[in-house]
Amino acid sequence: MLLLVRTLHVLASIWFTCGIAGYVVARMAALKTGNLGSIDALVGMMTRFKNLMIRPGGTLLVIFGLWTAYYEAWPEFSVHAIIVLIIFIPFMVMTVTGLHKLEAASAEAVKSGSVTPELSAAMRDRRLMIGDYGVSILTILFLLLMLLKPA
């Protein structure tokens, strides 16, 4: 049973990490383009990554991670993972709230037919950027923790 739960935990981590990577790539591309159609499409793609990969992948990652830790009698790296998870939460909240603002600004810009100052401000929102950087860095820390943990 432990092997099955551990395998599901690893698969959930791959799902979540691919979602984060896709989100970050779409975000970087949206920052570089000035075309409203491209920005709107990339914001939509970022939302899809969030809804289809990051949320469910992250949820399954936590569930199977805790389940694996339970089967392994809560080794030391489980405590480290929980600490990183607690640090992860505020960055994820910043990213989600910033993405909601970006979605709204993108919809308004599409209605007006041009890149609005609100869209430009939402694209470069400081809280969203801090959230994105934090989520990216902590995802890498999670991966390192999974790879470097004792067997």
C-alpha cells in the first residue's frame, strides 16, 4: 500500500509542478507581449493551468504526501515539508488574488478593444509578482525536498 500511495504522491507532484511551470511560462509570455489578443489568451491559459493542474494537483499532492508520511511514521522530512507548505500558503493567496484582478482587467480591456492602463497595472502588480516568485521558488524547494529525502 505504501508503494501505491508514494507513487500517487510522486504523480501528483509531477502534475502540480507541470501546472506551475506552464503558468509561469504563460505569465512571462504575457508580460512580454503588447498585443491584447495574445494577453487575453495567455491570461486564459494561466487560469486554465490554475484550475486544471495547480489546484487539483496541489490538493492531491498534500493528501498523498500526508498519507505517505503517516505510513512512514512521520519522518523528519515530513515536518520540513509541512513547514514549507505553511510558508507556501500566503504566496499562493497572493497569486490567486492577483490573477483574479488580472482576469478582470483583461476582460475589461477586451471590451474596450485596447490594452488599458488597468491591464498594464494588473500585469505588473507587485503582489502578483511576489506571489509568483514565491510559488516558483517554494515549488523548487518542495522538489528538492522530495529528491533529497532519505529513503
